[in-house]
Amino acid sequence: MKLISGWETDLSKRTEILAVHKVKLREFLEKLELWDSLQKGELKCEVCRITLTIDNIGLIIPLGTKIGICCTEMDCLLKMKQMKENKT
Ligand SMILES: [Zn+2]
């Protein structure tokens, strides 16, 4: 659960981290049983509803009991951050 622990305020840094850990990201998604959905194009950005691929996942965070995923758009990243803060 390394990818979702803590919130990096520097979003560009976070994107870099995700890029470096793309292999880890796959493992991570497999663990969450989201990898298959991603491959089938069934995963959507929580904010703008764009179809997510391994290349445009910006953030994965726990939102209450479910997992919130959004794309790399700055607007979406910021909205997800707000959603997360509202839940906690
Ligand atoms: Zn989005």
C-alpha cells in the first residue's frame, strides 16, 4: 500500500514517482483486483470519467471503503485530494 500512503503536495513529483514505479503500479492494481478492469478499459477517472490506462493513472487513494482513482489532469488530482480530505 506504499503508493497511497501519505499525500505528496508536489504533484509533479508524485507523477514521477508513479512513472518510476509503473511495474509496482501493476502489482498494486493486481492486488486490488483492478488490473483486469484496467486492461478491459473499464476503469474510469472518478472525476472526469475518462477511461484510464496504465499511462494516465494519476492517483490511487482510499475513499472510505472504496478506492478512488483519477487521471493525471491537474483538476482531477486536486478534486481527488479534496474528496479525500472530506472523507477524513
Ligand atoms: Zn480525470
